[in-house]
Amino acid sequence: MRSLGCWQVLLVLSAIIAPAAVAADDADDLKLMAGTWKPTAADLGGNKIDAMVLEKASFVVEGENYTVSVNDFTEKGTFKLDPKTEPKALDFFPTQGNNNGKTFLCVYKIDGDVLTICYSLDGTTRPENFEPLSNTLLLVKYERVKTP
């Protein structure tokens, strides 16, 4: 039996370990997103969203389920992360509320207790970055709500 060279061993190991690392990234970001978030800033196509609206809003993540509340409006649904892309991709699938049945293609980044999401409101193209230059792009910066 022929022995494997060092580079062949590394190749075999990388093929075995790589899928586990990708799955770990998904799970890690999912864990990092869990909890309640409050928007601290939002911009729709270059126009700042009023702070009074943001004060009455929340974004809650439990597993792969989410709830968004603003005043009397509530939307619930599921989401899927793809942390392997650059920027990281996020898709929302509302199942309850005014957007039921739609899909929102987004990009996201997590930096400690700050979550930034750029939403494509047209549901057809994913944002390429975190610059809401068109009126179909909504950029929201959230901060984690810490429980005492």
C-alpha cells in the first residue's frame, strides 16, 4: 500500500473539515443573532427614518424565526443565513403580516452587539453592500437589547 504524501493528507483533511467549518459558521452567526434587537438608525434610499419610528420598533430572533414589530404592525417569518458570501447573505420569508409570501434578499454583518442589515425591498436583487442608494434599499443598524 502506498503512503500518502503530506500535501495529500492535507487535501483529504480539508475536504473532511471544510463542510463542518461552513456549518459552524451558519450556527455561529445564528447564535450571535439570537435575541431582541432595537433599531438605532435606518435609511431608506438615502433618507433617514425618523427616530420616533425607530423607538417603537423591535426585531426578535429565535432560532431561524423572526418577529418585527413597529407600533401596531407585526410581521413574523423565517430566515436563512449564508455567511460564506461577501458580504454575508440573509433571506427573509414573511409568513404573517402585510408581507406574507414575499422574499426579502439582504446582506448583513454582526459586530459584537451591533447588527447591520441592508434589505432589498423589491425582492429581486440582493444589495451588493451597505449603501442604500436606491429607494428599494433599506439599511437598518440594530443594537442588542441586554436583559438585566
